[in-house]
Amino acid sequence: MNPGLNMTYLILGGHVEVQKYRYLYFMILFTAYILIICCNTSIIYLIVIHKSLHEPMYIFIAALLLNSLFFSTNIYPKLLADFLSEKQIISYQVCLFQVFIFYSLSCSEFLLLSAMAYDRYVSICKPLQYPTIMRKITVVFLLVLAWLLPACQVAVVIILNINNKLCNFTLKGIFCNNSLIQLYCVMSRALSVYGAFVLLNTGLFPMLFIIFTYTKIILTVYRSSGEVKKKAAQTCLPHLFVLINYSCLITYDMIIARLESDFSKTARFLMTLQIITYNPLFNPIIYGLKMKEISKHLQRLLCQSKLN
């Protein structure tokens, strides 16, 4: 506690030998953050400047990459500062804000992937109706829903936890996530039920919707010509890679608070670094290499850079 400022501070106890390896950690994560910014902004830039990429599928990709940038910016600056600090601490209020951004954007990723799956479903299964269904207003509505719905639902959890009494002040993590629930003296049953509802609403249900749409796509492609199969492979496989990767990482994050002492500190540390690195870094690489139109414009951009 800091009586003068009336603030409660939490110790981020998930760091492993930070005093010994602080500069190594800093250089690795700083490099990762710069790569995340460069890779994501490059693809977003290409989608913005090229009219041929002003289609729903590419707009959703740009939104997903923008989501990754916000997600990383919520974590990396504080984490990098902690590596160079003598004490790894965070105020309770800032911690709650970090939790809010972390889970709002994590849930938004699932909803954006759902929107992308729906776009591919309409494009492949109902090609003649695609221009009518995927109009500009539909795309805007899906984007607003993907960011606004999780933010509102997660905000309720955060607001209800603001005055919750803490019995422990050491967080088993390197940033604030659902490990925070281990610090409360008592966890409200109603809040737990509501948290489960939010998880179902913005996690499980979108996942089931994505599985349903891709099942329909696979069945349609199986009965179609080689050209349709090629188009489906080029546009759907990157989405599936991203979905599988993200689902595995977020599942780990959701169950980590239940593992308590069954998981070593080093293993927690390494897995947490994967959560904040893999998706933001590999999403633009996957879309840049696997999406034909993006790859083509990216190669031109790189060639121009070499010539200059």
C-alpha cells in the first residue's frame, strides 16, 4: 500500500532470474516488439493503399492485425520497463486496466476470426449472393460488434472487481491476466457465473460458429471444381492456422489460474512469452506469405525498398 497516494501495488512474481538476465530478456522482447510493429503495419499499409485489397476479406485481416498491435502495446512497454527496473510492480488500478484491454482484445480476435469465417463461407458457398450480403454496412457492423461487444462485457467484470478485497499481493505472472483472481479473498459466485457467460459468448460460441462454417466450406469444396478447391485452400488455410494457434494459446491462459503449483515458474514464464509473441508476430507472416494478393504487393514493396 502507498497511503500517501491511496494506491495498492502488486508484485509481478512471474519473472525468472530477471536480475541475472534482464538485458537478455529486454533485447529479445524489444526485438520481438519492433518486428511485431513492422510486420503488422506493413500488411495494414498495403491493404490501405491498394484498392484491389479493399474487399471484406482483406479489411478483416487488417482489423485482425490492428487488434494484434493494440494487444502488444498493452503488454510490451510495461514488460520492457519491468526488465530494467529493480522492482517489478504494478498498481492495482493499472493492473485492472491491463486485464480489461488484454481480454477485450483477446475476445475480439475470436469474433474477428468468426467474421472472416463467415466472409469465406458466403464467398465459397454462396458466391452469387456475396456482393449483396457482404456490403460495406455489413462489414462495418461486424467490425464494430467484434470490438464493442467484448469491451462492454469485460468492462462489467472489471467494474465489479474494483473494490474486491485482496488477500495476496504477489501475482504469479509477468503481466496482469486471469491469475489476478488468485489474489482475492473471496470470489463472488455471481461474478464467476457471469465470467463463464462472457467466456461462452465471446469464446466458445464464436469457435463453434467457425467450426460450423468451415465444415460447410469443406463439404461445398469437396463437391466443386479444382478452381474452387484452389481458391478455398488459398484463403481458408491461413485463417485455420491462425485459429488453431490462437485457440491453443488462449486455452492455456484460461486454465493457468487453476494449475496453481502443478506448473513450474519457468514453464509459466515461457508459456506466457509465447502467448504475447506468437500470434502478433506470426499472423502477418502467415497472411503475408499465404494470401496471394497480399504476398504479391508485399514482394513489390520489398523490391522497391531494395532499389531505393
